[in-house]
Amino acid sequence: MKKVIIFTLFLILSLTGCKKEEETKLPIEGKWTLIFFEKGEHSELYEEGNINWEFNKYKELIVEINDTLDLSESQLPITNPGTYKYVAAEEAISLEDVQYAVSLENGMLILDHNSAAGGTQIKLKNIE
């Protein structure tokens, strides 16, 4: 009887643990418009729809950039339209060999690579 009770408790705890892990995953899949980029003291603002990033279920980032936008002076990590691979973890994403902490704040997806120490921060607004 003790074995049945212990097994039942173990099963309940392991199922509860899985549920908590699922709740901590951030929903980055979908279409986002880039509105803010910062690296150190340099910052760039963009109008909605000029640069769109779509994270799909195949771990691909599809970047669309308005043809009239000149990014030749930009410090953005991605300045060309195309498809890029990414690796996502619980609260992080690796893109172009750079790992970003991922957070959601007020409907904004924030990618942060040590911005407190002069690194990069990217803010995207959901458009889907």
C-alpha cells in the first residue's frame, strides 16, 4: 500500500512540474514589427510595418524590410530580408550566434543581450 501511495505522489508531482514548465515558455511564434533597437548609447526607432519579423514553428525567423528603408548605417543584427534559423529555450533565443534573454512586457517582445552593460536590446510589437 505504501508503494502505491508513494507512486501516486510521485506521479502527481511530476505532472505538476511539467505543467509549470509549459507555463514559463514565452510565445514568440507569430508576426512582430520592430519598433526599437538600442546598442549602448546608440538607438534607432522604426515605424510599425517597416521591419517585420515572423517567428514560425519551424524555428525560422522570416525578416521583411520595406524596400524604401535604408539600413546601410544601421547597427541592427539583421539588415537584410530573408529567412534565418533560431534556437529557442525557456526564456532565451539564439539568433545569428547571439543569445538574447526574451521577455514579454505590455504586448512587446523584448530581446536583450546584456543591454545593461552596453549590449543590444530589440523591441518588437505583435501585429497578429
